[in-house]
Amino acid sequence: MLACPECDLLLARREIGPGERARCSRCGHLLFSPRPEAAAKIVALSLTVAILMGGAMFFPFLSVATGGVSHESSIFGTALAYSEGFLAPLSVAVMLLIVLLPVARVLALIFALGPLAAGRAPFAQARRAFRLAGRIRPWAMAEVFLIGTVVAIVKIGGLASVGLGPAFWAFALLVVAAAAMDSLTNDWTIWDALDPTSPL
């Protein structure tokens, strides 16, 4: 049995073939839809996110110039700037929510789905890693950080000259790659692929 995440209707689960979709009989919500080679695509996008995060952390993110004085900063440098005094928790929150949790999530997905993408049996701890990735997902706030940055740029645009560094564009691509990865991730079919004999 499975419950519709929209209307909570309990439904008997049945196998569907490639190209078919399972929808809730009450509200029509899409429950799952098998996609060929989804594991390989998710692993590739996860690697992309991890690589882009490395560049986004250390390259210049923004540069601000006003009154003949300019300053540029990276995400890592900004976090370190608040690492002392009463603002230290802010530094920890930035590194945890913006960098460490998104990276931990994609590494967990690579560990869980990597063998499937290579056509091999999953690792013994694959289900635990995939469960961890699901729990981390609401706390990995890279896209929230990007939206906040865009809002801040609009606000200070009239006061100073703002330049977008390579890390900004890497971060933007990272968010797009993460969104594409999430669109390919279907919990029902992945749980089956990781261990078809275990209940969902």
C-alpha cells in the first residue's frame, strides 16, 4: 500500500512498465513514473553539483564598488569573516546549510545510486544513504541562498556597483543541476531498485 502525498488516499501499489505513470485515483496526483537510466542521470548531476560547489566556494562570488573602493568576496571568505565573536553561529549556519548539507546529500546519492548506474548491485548501506539524502533535502538551502543574493543585489544596486563573479554563475548552474536531479528522483522506483524485496 502507498498513500497519496496530496490527499492521503491509500492505494494498492502495482507494477507499471516503462513510459507508464501511476496517478492517484481521487485527486490525479502523479505518484511515480519509471524513467530509464534515471540512476545514471542522477549520479551525473550529483557529481556536477559537487564540482560546481567546489568552484562556488572559493572563487569570487560578488564584487562591490563604491566611492572608488572595491571589494570582492567568496562564500568561504564571507563565512570566515563572521567566524569570531557573537556572529560565529551565523558562520556555522552559512557553511552548514549552503555548502556542507548540499554536498553531503549529493555524496549520499552517489553512494546509493552509483552501483546501479554502473549496472551492479547496490552497496549494503545504500538504502541508509538514500534515506539520509531524503532527510537532508529540506535543509539543503542552496536555492534559498541564491534567491536571497539576487534580492540583495537588487536592493543595493542603486547604492553601489555590483559585479557577479564566476562563483555566482557556478552557484546558479548548481541550483539548476540540483533541480534537474530532484525532478529525476522518484522515491518509489529507487527504493525498489535498491532492494526490491524490502517493503517501502
